[in-house]
Amino acid sequence: MFRLPDLREEDGFTLIELMVVVVILGALMLMATSTFAGVRSRAQDSAAKQTAARTLETGRIVFTDGATYSPATPLELMKTEPSLDAVDEVTNSDGPSKASTWVPDALTTGRQFVAAVYSDAGNCFYIRDWVTIGIGFAVERGVAPADCTADQATTVVFGTRWPST
């Protein structure tokens, strides 16, 4: 015979239990998103650092021909390394694939070479080779792409390695 269901039986989840699950899932998603943002920022900075280092390496190749950085113009750098996108010292680096380059003493000794590369994370990475002192590294955080030029290297303090992020 047919029997009506007893409404007092508890099958399934209560609204409170479902809300607790939703809150827990939301917290997990928030943590994952913030972790992903940090990884993304570090990857963007790493790409800019690699371009800066490759630009300096190309500049050093040009340097070896005459023991001076004076001929290390953007055109000469790109001719030496075709995959490099180099611009002059007053033109900004607007991304991790473009380097603003400068030889501050090109008219005299040509013993300095500077490159600036902008990271999509909002940082400007500088690398400098001063023949008598050595290679220096610097970063300006939270700058606009328009402010990431090699001639701005006079305003930063260089260290012996990349500043920690």
C-alpha cells in the first residue's frame, strides 16, 4: 500500500551546511588568486631582468671590438643581436622586450653602458657596466613606462645584484 513520506526525516543538507561550504570555497579561491598574482608579478619581473642582462651581454660583445662602449648604439646592438629591441636613452622601455640603452661617456672614454627595461608588473630594471667598477643592478618600483629610460639611471643606487622582490 502507498504510504506518505514522513516529513520529519532529514535527508540532504541544511541551508547552514551549504553556506559553510560556499564560504570555505570562497576563501580557497581568494588564497589561490592572491598566490597566482604574486607568481605572475615575479614572472613579469624575471622577463625584464632577462632582457636587461641580454642587452648588457650584447653591449659587451660590441665593447670587445674596440675596448669601448661608444659604438654601442641601439642600431649596432640590434645588428649584433637581431632578437633585441633597443632604443636610445631618452626613449622609454614600455615592456619587457624593449631596452632603453645609453653610453653616458660615449664622447670621451666609452667605459659605461646602461640599459633600462620595464616590467609589466610596474618596475623598471637597470643594469650598468662601468668598466673600472663592474656590473651594477638597480630597480625602481611602481613607475610608469614613460619613466623607464636609461638616462634615469643617474637617479638610482646600483648594487652588486638584483634587489630582492
